[in-house]
Amino acid sequence: GQNIDQPTEMTATEGAIVQINCTYQTSGFNGLFWYQQHAGEAPTFLSYNVLDGLEEKGRFSSFLSRSKGYSYLLLKELQMKDSASYLCAVRVPSNDYKLSFGAGTTVTVRA
Amino acid sequence: DGGITQSPKYLFRKEGQNVTLSCEQNLNHDAMYWYRQDPGQGLRLIYYSQIVNDFQKGDIAEGYSVSREKKESFPLTVTSAQKNPTAFYLCASSPDYSSYEQYFGPGTRLTVT
């Protein structure tokens, strides 16, 4: 099976930076995704990494190291609306390109 | 507006009853997916369909059934054989099975008592 680990919860202050780590052990790799999910709502796509390195998109950045089976999502200049669950998912080509999800990290932003 | 619709948002059923959750997309996507989400757990794949008239079991298919008779529709039936049906159900679609992004519907919260 596929194993994807991320911390359960993180708390940070408005305006600060938070880094959410994700480690994975999968039978193959064809990309890592980060989704944001507010409580009771659908996940929304944040980022996609398939090559090593950092991808920056506004206040959000995502990093990937394939050799280490490691990724992180960096949230800068935190806002109250960033309070949500952040899901890490890996796509495995040998598994019909299906996504395997981690349990999600709940980020709480405090004033 | 293009998108994925799931209805209803909240659904209540008595134990022992089958219930069908709807999922419709007007994005002209070939691939569609059903996930289940429980508190503290990631999304788990129930069934997926790469193309109309074809579908495959996901990781937790027991107690569920699907059909894919039309490209835009992928209904999920939660049968009485599903031991713990209360959950948040999410439908998703992608242009084809190898596309990198999946688009999610708003979800249906099913409560069975």
C-alpha cells in the first residue's frame, strides 16, 4: 500500500509562516499534490510538484525532494482565512494514476 | 458555469436502507471518482471510472455500488451492507485518468441512524 504521513495539527499566529511537512513511501511516483479544505467543504487544489525543487504561488510555496520522499507546503503571511485542513496526496502511475491521500493537517491561525 | 454538483448537501437515512448519492459534472471530463472522508482521516477512494460504461473498485468498495451510464453522471449507492456508512462523501472528476488535477464537488454528508 501507499504510506503518506503529515502532522495532525499546527497552530500559528496571523502574519506568521507555517511549514507543513509530508513524507511518503509509495510504489512509484508521478506527482505530489497539496489541497486546501475548509471544514465541510470540498478540497481545492493548491499546488502540484513532479520535479525536485520549490514552486511558488503567491503566499503559498511547495517543495519536493523525490530522493527523500519529502514535501512541504509553506504558508506565508498567514491570514485567518488560511485556517483549514491541508491535504497531501501522491499520484502513483502503477496504481492507475490514482491519488493516495494523507490524513490532512489542520492549521489554526490565531489573531 | 462548469462544475460538479452533488445533491443533497445533507442526507439522513435509517439503518438497513440503501441510499443513492448523485454526482453530475458538465466539464466534459472522462474520469470520475468517489471518495469517503471520516474525521481525522484522509480521503479514501471508493470507486472510480476512467470512461463511460466502465468503473473500477477503489480501496474501500465493499458495501457500495456505482454506475456510469452517462459521461456526466456517476451515482454512488450506499447499500445496507456498508457497516459504517455515516461519512462525508466527495465526488471528483478529471479530464482523463492521467490528468494531474482532480476537481471536487461540494460533498454530501450522509448520516445513518
